[in-house]
Amino acid sequence: MFVESIKFQREQGSEWERGYYIGDTDNSNKSTILDANYKPVLERLWDYHTDTDNWVQLRCNENDVI
């Protein structure tokens, strides 16, 4: 599992919003993006990138014991 804080735009020229990328890896077809209220963003996004101002990143393997 991979979780990372991101900034995203819903449409070209729209305001950048904070959110989270969650997926199998940092580049996976099995992934979703959550908004700042942890709700899935269902529409297609214009752009997103790592939020380096408030960076959060978590990686763990399925076999890791917490």
C-alpha cells in the first residue's frame, strides 16, 4: 500500500486543492484520490503532483506486520 499527500486541480486553471493518493504503489492502476475530507474524487482530474509543502508518504507491503 502507498499513501501520499498531493495537490490536484479538477479542471485546467482551477484552484489547487489538497488531497491524498492511495494505491498499490506510487504509480498504480489500482489507486484512488481522496480530497481533504477523505472523500473519493470520482471525476477525472486535470493535474496532480506531490504536496512537498505538507509532505506525507507511507509505504507498507502486504506481508509487513504492524
